[in-house]
Amino acid sequence: MFHSWRHSSSNYKTVYFLLACWRPFMSLERRQWHRIEGAGGKTNDILHGLCQSGIKHSDTNVLYFPGDVQETEEYMKKGPNHEWIQWSYETTVDRLCERFPRSNTFLVRPRRMVKETFNCFDHFVNGNLLGAPDHANSFGALHHITEIVGRLESDLGLSRDWMIVGFSHGCVVLNQISYEIAALEEIDSKPSGNEDFKKSCKDPDDDVNILDGVSTLAADWLKSHDVTSIRDFISRIKVLYWLDGGHSGQGNTWITDDATIRALTVIPDIRVHVTPYQMKDKTRPWLEREERQFVDKLKGYGGNVTEQMHFKDEEKSLSIHFNLLQEF
């Protein structure tokens, strides 16, 4: 059962509302869902931009993870980042609905915000106080996403294909997904192990061993997740978008691990869009270096990846960083 979002603005008199846009050729609908349950009792709020041809007539669905600063219009207009209110959750969902008019768009609200700026995706990836990630291939982002997506598909009658978009800090979720895909790749590729290990990984309700020998970390991951559903969801991810990834940490912003990048080639379409805001930041030189490694290695392993630098002749600024959401 979906509930209304706790941060409803004064314009949101009901859970369901119609936004009458000033654009004469379109009207956009949004719905707010509060505390959608995923894995292990974890919940996230969702802002849903409805497909313009109807929920059940969409070709695919978009799952969007926002960047730092972004919040609801009501929150942003009262806080220190009010000058960026044009990139609130509501307007961003509207832009994504325009970008993908035959898709349902779902913005996933982070668990917490620190200093009214830093969004922290604690339910998807482990991190520090400011949300800088500590990636591990056993954390459970895919399990949580699979459970949330399953509820959305069941309750709303959605199509089953998905695109996942991460913007700025939101790209840490895509990175975590990638590490977990690599964990599944390890599980699938290992040869048979010893009998004691097999018994420890045996489904008590089945006579068939869940897997043969893999590392302890991968085994722990397997025993704590619904791997069949997760594999099914991975097979239905059609596109991953990395949009100007960045976070407050001192590195590990883009994936450079070979095994993880090689496993990521299972995704049919990967798109990387960047701006000088991240790539030309002299105080964080690792951003450009890591991004280059990510794209080059992905191409080297046969991945279908496209890369585009936007606003390349403009000065580094937060404005062009946010404007990417309109240009990609």
C-alpha cells in the first residue's frame, strides 16, 4: 500500500495531482509515494512522474537517483540552496518525463541529507557521514532495488524494462550495483567446491545446492539475497546512465576495478555524460582520471558504452553541472 510523501508542499492537496504545465503541448502528472518497502524492512520515498501515454502504455521505466543539493521544492525554497530550486525533485522529474515521454519516471529519495546539501543513499551503499561510499559487493543495493521495483510493477501494472539514471552523488548507487553484478558473476563462474561448503549453501527446502564453491564474501551475499529475482531484474536493465558522477570522498568516484567493469558488460547500453564541473576540477584531479579508466576499460572489455562531454568550452560551474539534466 502506497502512502503520501511526508514532505507534501502546500500545492499537494492529495496523494494524486495533475500539474497543469505552462508548456501548451503537454501536461505532466506526478504522484508521491511514502515509505515504499524494499529489502530487510528498509524504505524509501518515491516521486513518480507518469508516462504521458498512461502508466500501462509505457515502453520502459526510469529509476532516478538525485545528486547533492536536490530536494523537494518546499524544502529547497526555505534552505540555503534556494537559488537552485529549478532543479528540485519536482522539476527534475518533469524534465525526465519530457526526456523519456514513453516512460514512467521514479525518483528515489535518499535516506537522509546532511548539512542541507549532501544526499546519503544509506539503504543502497555503505558510506560515511557525508555519504562518500565504501563499496562492497555484498551490501545489498540490488536486493533493495529489486524489492522496490517489484512492488511498483505489481501495484501499478508497469512494463518490465528499466533504465537507471544516477546524477552526481546519485551515481554511487550505480557503482554499487556494478560491484554486486560482479559478485553474481563470481558466483556463476566458480568451479565446484568441497562438500562442507556445498552443505552450508544448501537450500533447506530443496535437494539442489544453491551454488558450488565461491569466496566467503560471495557466499554470504548469496545466502542473504533472493538471487533469482535479482538476476531477473538485472536482465531487464536496458540502460545505465552515469551523469557527471561525484561525491565528497577523496577518490573511488568512478569504477576502475577490472573484474567489476568486465562484469558490467552484461548491461546492453551504458551512457556516460560529463561536464567540466567534474572533469576539469583541479582540486579533484582523480575525477577525470578515474572516468577515463572506466570508459576505456569498459570499451576494452567489449561493453557498449557511449561518452559525451557537455559544455566543454564553458568554465567549470555548478550551473552547467545541473544543466546537464536538461541536455543529456
